[in-house]
Amino acid sequence: MSKKLKVDENLCTGCATCASLCPECFEIGADFKSHVKKDACDECDLNEVVDSCPMGAISYE
């Protein structure tokens, strides 16, 4: 079973760091929070994206 990305909406400030690093997997929604579009990517290192979130809002479950 593969890992699933999760954004904690209580921690997310909508800074868009994740969406700028990997727009294929993340987007900023109408609620100004990050949302996962897909859990796997050939274009980026998702571990780097998770580690780059300044609020620690992105994790794997």
C-alpha cells in the first residue's frame, strides 16, 4: 500500500510553498488552504515538499 499525502487544514496558512514546488500534486483551494491533487509524482521529490512546509502541515498517513 502506498503512502497517502495529507494536509492538516488547521495548520495550513495557504502560503503555497507546496503548490509552487509541485503544482502537479498540490493546489490552493477556494478556502485558501492547500489541497492534495495526487499522492505520487515523477516531477518532484515529495519528501522535500513535505519538509519544506513552514507550518509542518503536510504529512503522510
